[in-house]
Amino acid sequence: MEIFPALLSVITDPMLLIAIVLAAAVGMIVGATPGLTASAAIAMLLPITFYMSPLFALAFLYVIGKSGRYGGSIAAILFNTPGTAASAATQIDGYPLARAGKAGKAMKVATISSVIGDLMGDILLVVGVGFIAAIALKLGPPETFAIYFAAFVVIGSVIGKSIVKGLASALLGILVAMVGLDPISSEERYTFGSFDLSNGIGLVPLMIGVFVLGEVFAQLEERSKATGETKENESSAGGNDLTWDEYKPCLPHAVRGGFIGAGIGVLPGLGSAIAAFISYGEGKRRAKNPEQWGKGALEGVAAPEAANNAVSGPSMAPLLTLGIPGSTIGAILLGVFLIHGIQVGPTLFLTDKELVYKLFACGMFGILAYGLIGYFGATQVARLILKIPTNVLYPLIFMTAFVAAYSARGSMYDVTVMTCAGFVGWIMRKYDFNIAAFVISFVLAKGAEETFRQSLLMSDGGALIFVERPIALAFLLLGAGAIAFRIRGIIKERKLAQGELGDA
């Protein structure tokens, strides 16, 4: 298999290994810092990848994403503040364990389970991605557009609480992506006479604005609501030894969570938060002591953490084989591929197969790196974070974002785009719009438009080509089915809520 030469190549490259370890440490610290996310860190670091080789750039950001997913568990356990959305499930049992003086045990269980789930996901990715790519090579423009359409609809309707807001977010991403020149006629669209806008909206400043500035604005708004919980748990951050007898009951939940997370990871848009809560619910249903879940069960930490991290590897499959990112981190990584002139899609496995498998190998070493750092150093990371005052942290992030946006192309226009995107990201967070749907749709829009135009050219302008080809029709129906399924779920929830109110 191609993965074994790739593993050997990585292990014999000291500088690459150093970059992986550094990325693992950075990701863990960012993920563990309340109010910060791995997506924000990756977006902010995106400009420095201009000066790296493709493998170094991709590996560095990919490992930060993996480690950041795990780092969110530290904030969830110690501070009762999930570092990532997926860590909210870990918080249910992790924080009660910390209150009981078992924060060290909880963090070790989270570390081991994250490593197990992440490795399971990566192994399944390595085994299955070649088959997916082989199938993807046989798809034409109509099938590819239908997949894009299904991705837009699924991502917009499944993530978040509101179908309308999710689809509106996806539509906004498409509209923003259309700013600039028409790819066929080269006519200006939505430029309002601005020369800068004729070049379109840059990916780097948009990402930095939405993920970094938007998060900073949101955190500054919420700063007055902060409580003293972190101070309370500082003493509980001390280490507790974890024995095999204590972890043994957690192992089946971690393995099951790994399979759940890997399966969900392949589907664009569902993400690690859904995987974590499904794994938690399934684990509680199968638990020998379900009454302990929610009160401080170690198994309640293992199940969601394994599923959360197992999403990481398989979510790369639709990105690499179809050019469709399955997550916000995947959307940023797609930007790195494009920056380095690498076309993502099924032909990637014909032109740059060696790069792809080296990236997988780097991911596996990254898992081991954050596993070792987390198992032995999570307590120190937590104490470090407790010492950083927010009145220092957020201004520093704010200034770094401006430098990062300007340094990409040395353009104040990019700084303006970043600032506007920051306000957009803040407003979307404030009113519960779907940021993931917005960003992923922005990234996908260009490819979707090109395949749509190509399909119409193939059929002399007839839209029936999308229903005459079975695979294209299947994906169109999948998109329609996703909306119908979500609407049915919302109606059912409302009926249950009305029934409970009636009983009350």
C-alpha cells in the first residue's frame, strides 16, 4: 500500500516531524482556549503557507485541525466551556468529573479515546479513499454538479437549528463567490464599478475575517457574561493517574464512537458535533450504568471524544476525491491546495498521489504527537491558559489577524475585506446563521457554476440532462430528501414539545 512508503518518508524527515509536533502543540492550545477554535487558528496561519512547500503547508494546518478538535475537551472538562461545538458532549460528564477532583482522569480518558477514534478514522480513510477516487473519475459534469447541489442543500439544511437560516447562509456564500468576472463571458458581476471587486473576494481575508475577527467580536460581546468557573477549577487541573481497570469499560465506547465518527465524517456537512452527540446517546443507551451518565461517568467522556476526532480523517475523502470540503477546516485546506496550484478532485490521485499519502502519514504522526503531549502535558496547558488575561489575548489576536490579512498580498483591500467579513461573521453568530454553510458554499460555488455551465453546453442548454443521467438524478433526489427529512424531524420535535406543554 502507498501509505507505508509515505510513513517511511515522513519519519526520515526531521524538519517535517518538528513541524508536526509544533502543529500538534499549537492546535491543542488553541482548542483548549475558551472562545478560540482550530478553524480560527488555521485561517490566521493561512498566509504563512505561501512560503512553505505544499506538503509542509498542508501537514501543518491539517495537524492543527486534528489537535484542535482534541484540545476542545480540555476547556470542556476544566472550564465548563467547550472549546469546540463537538466538545459540548464531552462537557456533560467531563465537568462533573472535574468538580469531583478527577479532572486528570477525565483528560487522560479524553486523550486516549481521541487517539483511538482519530486513528480508526485515518485507517478507514487510507483504505477507502482510493476506491472513492476511482469512482469519482467516471463522473461527468452533470453528475459532479448534482453532487455539488446535494452538498449545498445538505450542508445548508442539516447543520444548525434552522433550515431557512442554513439555506440562506449557503445562498449568501454563493452570492459572495459570484462577485468578480463571469468565468465564461468575463463580464463583471456585482462589482458596483470597483476595480478591486472585479478580481473577486479573496479566500484568505474572508476566512480570517469570518473565523478570527467574527469570533473576537462575539467574545468581546460576551465578555461581561463571563463567570468565575475557571478560577474554581484551577486546583482541580492537577493530574490523576488512570489505571487500565478504569479505562477498560471505556474502550468499547471509544471503538464504537470511532466507527460512528468515521461514518459521519464521510458525509459533507454533518461534522464532529453531530457525531459526538450521536455517539454519546448510543453509548448511554448501551451503558451498564446509564444513570451515572451526566453525573461524571468516564465512559461519557470516551464516547463523544472518540467520535469527535474520528470525523477528521474521513472528512478529507469528499474533499480530495470530489473537491467538496466536508467541514470548515476542509474548506480552508482546499484553499491551501489552490494556493499551491494543486487541483483537488479525482485527478489528484493521478497527478499527486504521493503528496496525498504523505499528508495522511503526517496526520497519523500528528495523532501520536498530540496524544503524547495531551496525556502528559494537558494539565500544564490548562494552567498556561488560565494565566492569559483576555484583555491581552484578544487584542493580540486582533492585531495578528490584520497582519495576516495584509501580508498575503500586501493589499489594504484585503484588510477591508477581512474587516467586512469579520462583521458578517459576528452578525451570523449573533443571529444563529450557519457559518459553516456560508464558507463551504463560498468555496464550492466556482466549481458548481463551471460544471453547471459545462452540463448545459453538453445538452445544448437543456436542463433535462440532470434527470436523464441516473447518478445525477440520484444526487438531486438526495438533496431533496435531506430537506424533507429535516422538515419531518422539526415537525416531530414541535409536536413533542406541544404535547409536553399540553401535559403540563
